[in-house]
Amino acid sequence: MDEPFAWLTIAVAAVVTYLWRGLGVALAGRVAPDSRVLDWVTCVAYALLAGLVARMILVPVGPLASVDLWMRLAAVVAAVGCYLAVGRRLLPGVLAGATTLATLAAVSGL
Amino acid sequence: MTQPPPPAPPASADDPAARLGGGRALRRGVIEALGAPALLLFASYLGFGSLVHGAELSLFAGLASTIATFALPGQIVAVELYATGATLTGIALAVALTNVRLLPMTLALVPRFGRAPRWQLYALAHVIAVTGWVQAMTVFHRVPVADRVPYYAGFAAVLLSSTLTGTVCGFLASDAVPAAISLGLIMVNPIYFLLMLSRNLAVPAHAWAMGFGVVLGPSLHLLSPDWGLLATGLIAGTAGFVIGRRPLRRRNG
């Protein structure tokens, strides 16, 4: 059903992910978790994730591309608003965002 | 009557008499994972399941990804880049950079397991991800050292089950529910990560890195779908690192 490339992608993603964890066990006690290199690496990881999130919302690749930009942004506003209103709890925020998008998509006839 | 009062919780972590023993520690981990942690991961893997469906991958590919990777951001990067037709090298580097945070996380967590056998540590390392890590860092002071491996194993076992269930439900729901609802499910992850990331804005370097990332992510993707994300991480991350350090250096002389 999947192309071999799909399985290769999943395998490679799994291997490079475990590599960090295995390395963490191997180096534990020898490298300080707060060294400068790890500081930089953490910044890169945050930047990459933030870039990915912005990309997924502003320039979606899959089915989300069929939803208007303003609807995606409205979902984000609803999520952040609800998250802050309930005292920074993730679940209500996530639910509000997803529900807002689903509702807007349904109303617009998708 | 003359006995001293029971030791404070932090001290009891090193007290052999306070040990629960393997089975009970494991059960305690299971019980503490049931609830918000399991529910939140279930919800976010609902989104991953729909994303897998949207990328025209099979359910088995999605489940394999969840079991073998067990770190949502990297899984999403892999599926998203697969859907955009990126090269294997590009995918490997982007996933590696996305998940590199697991290295400092593991470095910080492993010493807290005490003198556990190496094979147990290497096995447990596979289920170190944000939810379990935060839980461990928060509660380990009240879990006796010898109980921590079974405790974490029980906690992570629940999380793994809930991620697998979420992947299945999200995938199947994409076919079963109206398109609007499945779009809502796909939206779960960008929103979940957005909110999670917003909790790390307190460190200036991280805030700058994320700010640059938000600007560069979409723009560099339009320039190069293959390398855009990777370049975003390196450029925005390095810029954030440099800017975030500067005030500190000035203050130090």
C-alpha cells in the first residue's frame, strides 16, 4: 500500500530519533545538560519547531490547504484565547482551536 | 513514641524502607499517567492519525512511526516532508534537528534513575519524550530511586497505548467523520505545539529563536520545500542563541 520510500522515511526518522536518546544515556554524567553547545542545539530545535508550526498554519501542505487562511488564523486566536482564559491549560485550548476550525469549515460548506 | 518523625518527601526518595517495590511502583506510574497526560497525548495523536491519512500513508505506517519514534514533532516533520516530496537526506536531517532536544532531556533525566542496569536505561530512553520527561522531573523527588525505573515504565506504557489508540482513531475518523471534523483533527497538532512552545518564551534566546523561526519557516519553505525547514532551524536558532546571550555578556562585563 505504501511506497518503499514511505517505510524508509519512517525507519530513518525512528533511527535518527533514537540516536539522540541512546547518546543521552551513553553520555549521561559526562556532559553537562546545560553546556553551551546544548544551549545552541536547543535554540535550533525551538526555531525549527516554531518554523514548522508557522508553516503548517500559514502554508499548509495537506488537506488544511483547502481551508481559508482567515479560518486557520481564527482557530489559532480561539485556541490561544481559551488557553489563557482557563489558566494556561493545554487541553481546553487545543479543543477550542480544533472545534473553531471544524465549525468554520462546516459553515463554509467543506 | 521516641521514634523520629518520618523523613520529608525528598529524603524518602533515598530511603530503602520507603520503596514500593517493582510491581507497585509500576502500578503507581500507570495510575498517574491515566488522566490528563494520557488524554492530551491521545488528542494530539488523533491529529497525527489524520495527518497520516491526509498524506496518503497507511494506518500501519502511522502505527510503525508512533511505536518506533515516539516523539510527535519528529513524526510530524517526517510525514509533512514526505508529503511535500523531500529527499531522504533532507528528512533525516530535519527530523534529527527537530528531535535533538531529546539529547539534553535524556542527559538530564538518566542520572535520576540511580544505579539501574544499562540495558534498562537504553530501553527506557526510547520512551523519553516531553510528557513523560516533564512528569519525571516533577515527581521523581517523591519516588524512591529504586522505584523510578518501574514507575517510569508504567507511566510510559500508558502513554504509548494512548498514542497508538490516538493514531488509530485519528486515521479511521478521517474516513468516518465529515471533512470539517477531520480538518479540525489535523489542526490539533499545530495548535498543540503552538501552545506548548509559548510556555518556553521566558528564556530570551528561546523566544528570539522561535520568533525568527515563525518568520523564516513559511518564507524559506516557499523558497525550498526540501531544505527550508532545516535552514529555518539553523539560521533562526543560531540568531536566537547569539541575540539571547548578548545582554548576559554585557552585564557580566
